[in-house]
Amino acid sequence: MELIIFYLAAVVAVGGGLMMIMQRNPVASVLYLIVTLVAIAVMFVQLNAVFVGALLIIVYAGAILVLFLFVIMLLNLRGEKFAEKRTRLDRPTRIILAVAFILELLAMFKQVAFPGRMDELMVQASPDFGGARPVAELLYTKYLFPFELTSILLLVAIVGAVVMARRDEKDKKRGI
Amino acid sequence: MVPMPYYLIVGAVLFVIGIAGVILSRNLIIMFMSIELMLNAANLTIITFSRFLNLMDGHVFVFLIMAVAAAEAAVGLAIIIMLFRNRETIDADKFNLLKW
């Protein structure tokens, strides 16, 4: 049963990812990325990371991707602008890159798929593994300093975004 | 119980899809979303290892990565808006001032 859910989630995640990069229309692309993220969240829950899984849906699908959608709507982007088919890379580069990626993946599968005694690493998780309380306890004790640094990072990002996206007089005249 | 390598393989495949998106797409927003996809593939790997080592530290790292992704999205989208204001396009091929 667990394996069936995993396979479903994995197929949906990979399929959503592929569809995402193949779409011409950015709005459809965002929606496919949300599908992928929900599938990843399913895998998180399977790995007992309930809190982080919920966070993934709330923060990523709920906030970050809505920001993407909002910007796409704001810029009034249409798929037609990218309708003409033309890739950025010339043929040899593409072939080299494709071969390199496939080799890399194969090397990874070879390392990972037959590692010998991986299954013995599996331990029964404690009942509250990955719940909100134990994660929060770690976050506010052992990792308090990185956590506080995160707030500074977010502050800098907010200020930076506001400063950069502000429209000045020249833009106002052009009506953008 | 799903064996651990399965999760790692899904993470690797998603990461490669993200790389392919960054390299092949010409739409800046889709390139940006591919970066988000790569971050999430890394998150999946971290969560997997954290589960199989029975340590919860990985969950904290994923939390921090999500905060970084949020900051990155805010700044990146602001940059995209600025680029769009200057050129009225977000086609990555049109931004070639620094290309020699």
C-alpha cells in the first residue's frame, strides 16, 4: 500500500515537472509546479515529515507560487510571445549536455540502487518523529542562531524587492 | 516500507528536470520555477536522509531552505519585473548585453 502511494506520488511529481518545463504558457507552468509540489509533500508525509510537508504546501504552493502567478498576471504575459520554436543552444552543446545528464543519472542509480545494506539503516521512527513540537524544539534550541539569521535574510529580501520593483518617474510616464 | 533509494532516485530525476528547465527554457519565469524545483528535489533528499538516519536536524534544514527560497522568489521576481520594464519582454535571449 505504501509502495503504491509512493509510486503514484513519484509519477505525478516527475510528470508534473516535465510538463512544467514543456509548457509555453507560464500560468499552466505554475499550476504544474504546484502539482509537483503536492506530490513531493505526499512523499514528505510518507517519510514521517508531517510538519515540513504541511509547511511545503502552505508556504510553497500557498505563498511562493501565488507570488509567481501574481507576477505573471501583473506582467500580462502570454504564451504566444514564446510561440516561435527556437532553442538557445546549438546542436552539439545540447547533445553533450544530454549525454552528461544521462551519465550522471546512471552513475547515481548505480551508486544508490544497489548499495548493499541500505535496508538495514531503516529504523522504526518514534511516534512523534517530524511532528511540529520536536522540530520546533530543535529549531529554537540547537539551531536558534541560523533561525534568527533567516529573519535577517527575509528582511533584506523584502527591502531589496521593494527597492527594485519600485517604479520611478520615467516608468510612470510610460505607463508600465 | 519504501526503500530509501527510491526516494533518492525521484529526487535526482526532479533535480535533472530542473537543470533541463533552466538550460532549455527561454522564458525567465519558467527558468526561475525550475530553480524552485531543484531546491525541492534537494529538500526531498534531505528529508529522506533525515528519516533514515532517524535525526530530525534535516527537517530544520528544509525549513531554512524554504525561507531562502521565499527570499529568492521575492528578489528574483522583482528583478524579472525590472527586466520587463526595461525591455518589455522576459525572453532570456533578448538579454544579451553582456554576451561577447
